[in-house]
Amino acid sequence: MKKTHLHFMGIGGQGISAVAQMALLTGETVTGCDRSISATAKELQQQGIAVQVGHSADHLDGVDTLVISPAVPALDPQNPELLAAQQQGVQVVTWQELLGQLMHSKCVLSVAGVHGKSTTTSMLSLLLTDAGLDPTCMIGAVVPRFGVNYRLGKSQYFVNEADEFNHNFWHYHPRLAIVKSIEYEHPEFFADYEAFLAAFEHFVRGMDMDSDWPLPPTLLLNADNAGCLELLVRLQDWPGRVLTFSIEGAGGRNRIAVPTDGNRVPFGYELLDTVRSSHDLSPSVGAAIHSARSSPSEPPTFEAYDIKLDGETSFRVRIRTGNAFPERAIRLRLPGVFNIENALSALAAAHCIGVPADSIINTLEGFGGTRRRFDIQHEGSLQLKNGELDDVMLVDDYAHHPTAIAATLEGAHRRYPGRRLVAVYQPHMYSRTKAFFEQFLEAFDTADIVIIADIFPARERDTGLIHSRDLVTALAKGPRFVQGGAQVYHGGDVGETAQVLTSMLHSGDLAVIMGAGDIYNVAEQLLQAAD
């Protein structure tokens, strides 16, 4: 890439800020702007990037390329900078497009799928880093060991999180791709599940097939996920290498759900533990599950077994390719079978590029998570207005899809048995809340107390068709709540939700605060009040 002036609009965002810093360190002239100066924007200013407040056509003076978030054209089509760039002939690209350019000539390892991308990408990034492979990394969450959500290395390896929204992952051409799970998501962008699945097929078919890396083109696919198996059927003519990973005992426990708009979609983690009969599966899913699971001649390439989830999270690994793997148990610091799945997929990718087994085990056992992914904010006594509570845990988590919510709560319940489980959830986007309304009604079955905050709009505007109170009312009619086994409350805005949680907390409680919006402020408000 020639040295140019890149201007990043909305530079305070998680992904775009990392790409801005990457571009700066490659020698580009970088400036940016945002609606306000966030903590991230302040850090960018400290690194020498000029960040202006607000949006103005004046920001484009001398700019060669305007870099934007993909949400901007839909959410703010009259943005003055965007309109001016279009009128002046300034090149406009998304930060994902620019990231794809920065990956050129690298051996790219991408992590895709609806769930677990950030944690798996973080694990894989640290596996390569600790093995001395010096990768460049781009993650959708802050990695505490990096202090940021990216790493700049000098080797040929580039590890990144590949997001499907807006077909963002089509800009990446990995040599190795992990696809962890496929189920309908982003209803505001994808018309239906067929379009969603087709996007993943396009991503895989766009992988790097021509470079001369020692690593052959490799797809690592989750054999326990119905959507991944349907993708496998569609890739029968793909010339790359397909390897699978699985958790022993998970086979046959996929769930197919029908959302409120009538689209049939693969739904979920095996830990929801609901089996539907074979006639609920589309023919291609049924065929894929039969061929990938039922045939004794095709066991998974990487398999986790001897799973322990109650009071600890541990597993052992069988590998049916390359060098044998030690039989010792791997003990994770994070809860849940979904984190075993994350670790197994990262382990598989690292094994494929030759990372030694001892190094893999040591890194996984030392992995403490990423920001906002079962991120323990507090553990111990807590002084609140209603008195001092003993042994309270506050956990911040990014879960916002019903499958991820159910997985997170189930993992928390099993890792910390005996604690009352308080689930605080901020629905993310009106379209998602409406499309997956019925699934949300089953996502909180593990919780004892449920507090639902107001919907976070993100890139949408309120149409008046759905409200978080609708979810509260429907949850209250469920058997677990009707029978008195659990209680559900409306929280209101973030400040009001913090007050409701404060009034509900007891000693010994585990409160898991979930959502992709600004719900993380609930834990911060409780801790500030306790100071």
C-alpha cells in the first residue's frame, strides 16, 4: 500500500480503532473523529493520532481515503463527512476492507461463527505468541495481556476475528479458517437463514488457495453444530482440507428452532440439551449429521473427552492427525462447555501449524479470558445502600443472542454450584429482540432472578413494535416463573437497572450482567457506589 492519508470516522469504536493504529504503525498518515472523546479516543491521541469531536466535511482536507464502520451508511446516510467524501470523489472503505488490505501477503488464520469468536481468537493469538511465532492479531475484544484488542507482530502469521455482519469476512482470505457455529443472526442484514449460510460458504470459497505456505488450505469445522454440518454438505467440491472438532457426548444434541418470522434455523449449543426428531432437520442437515456423526469411519479429527464442568472446567484431547497429544487433563479458568469448545478449536488450529503440545496446554490453562467475556468484575464482600453483602460475584459478559445467554448461564451455574444466579440482560437491537423472541423465552431457564433492561438500539431506531416489557411479560408466563422457581423484573434504563439489581442482591449471589450495549455500566455503578 502506498503511503496515504487515512481519516477514520467513528475512530473510537473497538475494531476501527485497532485498524487505525495498525495503519499508523505501517507509516500511513492517520486522523479520526467521533461524536465524543471516549477513553479509546484519548489513547489514540496519546499515540499521536489527531482526533476531532463531531463530524464535518472540513475533516476531509487532504484526505485520500475515508474509513468508516459498515453501519454508517444505513444508520446515518446524511452524515456530512460521508456525503462530502462521495461528492469530492474521496475513496470510502469500511475498516474491514482496509484490514483485508493490511493482511495482504500474510498467512491468515481467521475465526468465524456466531458464538465464541473473540475468546477463540484471543486464545489462538496467545497460543502463537507464547510459542514465539510473533503473530499480528486483530480481536473483537480487549485481551488483558495485550492491553488492547490487537497485536502487531513481525512474522508471516496474522490471526483475526472474522465477523459475518455486512459480509465483513468476505474481505479476509485466510489460509486456515475456524467455523465454530452457524445459526441465524443479524436479522437486520440477512433476509433469512439461507442468505446467512450462503455468506459462510462464500467466505470459505474465498480462502487463500494459491499461496505457497507450508500449511495447506484448512477448514476447521465444528462437528457438533447443525449449521456447520450443513455448510459441509455445500462444500463437497471444495478442494481444501476439512478437519473437524467435537466434544464427546455432544453428537446428536443439536437443536432446530423456528423463530417468530417462520424461518427455520439451526439453533444452538449442545448444552441446551434438547433433541428434536430427525424430521425437524432439513434434508441437507440430516444428511450431514448422519455422515459426520453416524459413520464410525469418520470420527472427529480433534475430540475433547473426559469433560468436567461441575466446580471446574477440564477436558482431555484425542487427535487423529499429526503428532499424538498428551493425555493429561487441560484445566481452564473459564466456565462452561462452550469454553471447552473455544479452547478445542484454538488448540486444533495451533496444532495444525506446529505449536508444541506443552506450549498449547500451558497457554490454555493460563488463559484468563478477554474483556466482557465472563469478565469477573468483583468477587467478595460488597457494601451497598441496603447493607454489606458477603461473597458476591459480579460478572460482565457480551452475550446477546439467546444461545449465548443460555450457554453463559448454564456454564456459570455448573462452575459455581450453590450460588443463587441473577441474570441481568439488556436486549440488543429491536430487530434481534423481535426475530428471536420465542428463543429468548427459553434462554433464562437456569437463572433464579432475571432482570431485563430496556432495549439497546445500536444502529437501529425504535419502531414501536417491540419493548423489553414484552419480554418480561412473556417470561413471567413461563413454567419456571409461574411455579415460583424464578422471578423476572423489568429494569428500565441502565441506571434504573443498577438500582433494581442493588435491591435484589443477597450474600452469595452470582450476578451475570449480559448484553452488547452499555449494560456493562451496571457493574461499574454498583462498584462506584460501594467505594
